[in-house]
Amino acid sequence: MNFVEFMESIKKHIKEYLPESYQDAQIMIQEQRKLNKRYMGLSVRRPEDTVIPTVDLTELYKKCKGFQEIHIGEILQDIALLVQKEREPFDIDCLTDYGEAKKHLFMRVSDIDKNAHVLGGAPYVEREDLAITFHIAVEENEEGRASAIITNRMMENYGVTRNQLYKDALENSPVINPVRIENMGELLGRMALEEMKAMGASAEEILEAKDRMDETNQDNPLLVVTNETGIDGAAAVFCPGVMDQIGEELKGDFFILPSSVHEMIACSDDGSLTYQELREMVTEINQSQVAPEDRLTDEVYHYDTKERVFEKAESFVERKRAKEQDIETGIS
């Protein structure tokens, strides 16, 4: 069964697995366009529904493809459960009234070129080749946070400007998604120590391992910048004061590596690695370890703590070189 046949079968038979209250529902399959992702989504809409879940048929087909033992009936049963899952009542004012909407406002960051299909209809702020977009958190549960991107039409209806959205998002994003900055070595070390403990290592062995890790982290600190949920946390680096805080912890200028849309990695600009070497590293990791929908960019950025400038690392090197030439010219 190819993907088109799969979608047609789902649309044709889904009501057979839903109760009587859904028999007059409208069944729609449409392309869904989101940041870093496009997929075909199924929605089942009843007149009284205010929250309508969308089932990602593209991802579902990928998971099921090749597993001949999975019967289409089992897939339909799973979809029916998702459709009927009880959700929190949705306050429509969250989307229509800006006074209410801005209480739920937060930022995400994405690659401008890769997301032209979404950014063409939404306000955003450019930071080099990155786009900061504005979103409204509409639901949060154990499965994560559901949100809606603010479109140009919504911004017009709110009667606000892009600059106002940006100002409010900067203030509210750390409230919705508190920033978390953590030493990467400590993060990985804690996971390793927990694994050692689970495997029955003695207290003395764990303490020795911790001492070795602490010494390594002190010599070569890397900071993970994300939010408390770890979801869409790359935008945390743009929250007020965060870059200055990183500069204080790393004691000077630093590079910013876009690990994924979920986190950034900050490392000291201490001369141990060039930005070209770092960019090669980011590119290789993106290609081999990061899912396409989670990739941010292959670029490497730099923060100048004295002038408080965020820019591409290449631009920083060129600016620094030009400044040095100006100084030499002045001396001569």
C-alpha cells in the first residue's frame, strides 16, 4: 500500500471506528506546514469541537511501512483513540484577544531559508540567518505543549506591530519557557553517574568518577543553553541577559553552536578551535545525529561580550581583522 492509498483508506474507514457522535463529523486530510516540517494531517471536525487534534499521517505511515504484521484496522483504532482523547477546554480569547494572547506568548527560532513556506505568512525577527517567530501556548500536558504560530493576519487583527510582538515575547518567553544553562560535562556526567549507580557501582567508585569529571569540566567547559522543557529551547539564547550571563560564565567572548532547534551549545573563544573547525563539526553532527525536523543550521555564531554583538563567526573574524587594519593604518 503506497502513501496515497494509505491516506484514502484512513479517510474512508475512520468513522467505522468512531462512536455515533462522530458520524456527521467532517473528515479532512490536508498538508500541514510548520517550522522545519511539512506533513499530511488528518482532522475530524464536529461543529461543537473547539480543539481539533491533527494526526500526522506522514509520520504514521513511515512507522508502519515495512511492518506487514500491522493491520490497517489496528492503525484506525489508534487514530480513533487520538481523535477522541479528552482535551482541556480551549479559551478562544487566547487567540483572538491580544491582551490575553500575550500572557501565553513565547519565541521559537528556525532557519530562514528552510522555512520560507511558513515565514512568508508570519511576522518574524531576523538574527543573521535565523528567524525568531512568535507563538501562543494553547495547551500543556504530560505529552508536551500545543501552540499556534502568530500569522500576519493575526497580528493585524491584534492591532500590534512586529516590534511590539518581539518586545512582549522577550518579556514573556522566559516565563512560559524558563531558561536553563548547564555545563555539558556536568549534564553528561550526571547521567553517567546515575547509570553507574543503577549498575551497582560503589559509593567510592562514583565519587572518584565525579572528581575526574569535575576536573575535566573545569578545563574545557561547554554550556548547554535551552529551556526547562528541553523542547524548542534554542530560542533561549535570545532571551534578555542570557548571552551576557554566558559570557560571564565563560569569562569572555564565545562561539554559539546550533545543536538543534532544542538547544544551543556555547564554547569559549579561547583560540583552541577556529570557527571553520567548529562549522565542520556542526555540519557533521547535523548530518549524522540530528533528525531533519530538529536541525537548525550548519552555521556557527559568535558573541562579542565587550560590544555585545551577536553575529556569524565569520563576520566577527572579518570585523576584528578590519579593526586591526584600521589601528595599523592609524599608527603608520
